[in-house]
Amino acid sequence: MADIGDILKGNTVTGAAIGLGVVILAPVVVPIVASVVKPVAKAAIKGGIVLYDMGRGVVAETVETAEDLVAEARAELGEGGESAAVITKGQVKASPQPS
């Protein structure tokens, strides 16, 4: 299959005819293509906005859940009823709570 470089290299008249055809057809073709591409681009942008908003909601829920877990863990540590986990050099050891 010949690409545009091969067509233009072989014959100057052919290259000029292609260039003239593009110049003549561009004002007709560009609005037609734009009328098709604009709604597609608009829909893609709307979809991106919706996905972004949904992602923000998921992140907010995840942060809230993590904060709740931290608060519960701190409350349990403050109660003194259970043993607390102490991490020492990568090892987890249970240490009794002081009485």
C-alpha cells in the first residue's frame, strides 16, 4: 500500500491535485466532521465528570471508614479492658494492660 509520501514523490501534478482537492473540500468536510465529533467529545467529557465525582465519593467514604476504625481502636486502647498490641521490630506481641 502506498503512503502519501510515495504519491507526492512520484508526480508533482498528482501532489498538486491532492492539495487542491483538500483545499476545496475542507470547508465542506470540516463542519460535517465537527458536527459528528462535537457530541461524542461532549459525551466523553460528561462521562469523565461523572466518574470523577463518583471517585470522590468513594474516596470520601473510604476515608470516613478509616477514621472510624482509628477512633474505635483508640477508644479500645483507652478503656484498658483488653490487651494492646505492641509492635517491636516487625514482631507483634501482646502486652497486658496495667492494672
